[in-house]
Amino acid sequence: MEKDIYNISAEYSNYTNTTSPSVAHCGLENNSTENIWKLNAILSCIFLGSIILTVIFGNSMVILAVIKDRTLKQSLQNRFILSLAFADMCIGIFIMPLSLHMEVLSCWGTGDDSV
């Protein structure tokens, strides 16, 4: 049974090493696809970066509107919306840029991923 699991994991590691970019180097193994990879990275950065900025800007506007307008502060539903906007803005600030980094580089280059 253990031998079968080892063979499956060895086949999987051989498949992933030959078809995907090298995770250890966070780069490409084949120079012929480098231009396509750069174009993909640039377009991904522009598209996902604009989504990140929209999330941060939109949620900060919701927070500002609820804080500044006295009639909006009094409603319990608006306090719930304020809480959701704050949580969503935190996702846009802390999580989405790291996800963009992971999407563009196809690896985790900000620390030890063996933990």
C-alpha cells in the first residue's frame, strides 16, 4: 500500500515539475514562453490591481458615508453594513495584494512555504 502511494506522489511531482514553472525559482524553465508569461503577468496586475483599488475605495466611501451622516449612524442595519464594509476593506488591503502576488509569480515568494 505504501509503495502505491509513493508511486502516485512521484508521478504527480514529475507531472507538476514538467508542466508548470519552477516553484523553487519562481520563474520559468522555458525561455520561449517568457514573453507570453510577462504579458499575462502585466494584464493580471492591471486587472486585479484595479479590482483591489475599487474594493478599497468603494468600502472606504461606505464607511465615510455611515460615519459622516447622522441619520445613517442611528440605524442598526447601517452599523452592520459598516462592519461588513470594514471587513471587506481589510480583505482588500491585506489579503488581495498577497493573492495578486501569488497569481502573478505562480509561487509563494514571501517566505518559507514548508511550514
